[in-house]
Amino acid sequence: MLSNTCKYAIRSVVYLSVFVKGNKKIGIKEIAKTLELPSPFLGKILQNLVRHGILISTKGPNGGFMLKRAPQDISLMDIIEVIDGHEMFDTCLVRNAHCGDEEPCAIHDKVTLIREELKQMFINQTIDDLATEFRRDSKRIRI
């Protein structure tokens, strides 16, 4: 459903939400090691989130990444839009083109309902929700 890149982005933002205290930033090497992700690939993902106003990045010995906005103000949809876009909500499962109400495919009506519920869940679920769940029971949500 979500690309691995998008999952890595979500995990990284949750990680920063849980472990960044005050104005302290966490370096790419630490994030990559903890999340067991390749550092160059993760760096590209995080820089993309910086460009879209989700993270802040600074260079240098005390540099690293931190959230730009409060975790309760970052929805999963904010990250999904940056990384994966809206394709999973717009592309027909049967055809190679957009599937609309005027010429719906055979499963359009069923898929539309599910997609809308999923979209609303991604809009309503925040990074703070996932970070809180991690703090409550780190085995239920692994970052």
C-alpha cells in the first residue's frame, strides 16, 4: 500500500518525535543505525521532508534533524503526500488511467469507499499518536 520509502519516512519522523528533546538534533548516522536503514538513502528521504517543511536540518558538529512542527500537527497524510503523492487514492486498480464516476470500472464503488476511509485515517492519525503508542508499548509499534 505505502512504498518502503514512505514507511521509512514515517518511522524516521516518529523516531525524531520520540527521541529529540528540546532543541537537540539527531544526526543521520544515528537515525540510520537505529532504524537499520542505509544512511545515503535515508538522507535523501529526510532532505525531502526538510524541503516540504516537516523537518529542520542543520549541518556541522551539532547538526542533525528535528521536527519543524509539533508532532500533533503532522499527520501521516502530510508525509504520504510528500513521499508517495495521491496516486494510491486516485489511480484505478483495474485500468491504467484515472477511474471516475462517469466511466467507473467494475470495482470502482467498493474501492472508493475503502480509499476514502483510509485517506481519512491517514489525515486524522498524527505522528504524536504513533509516538505516544511507542512510549506506551514499544513492542506494538517498532521504529
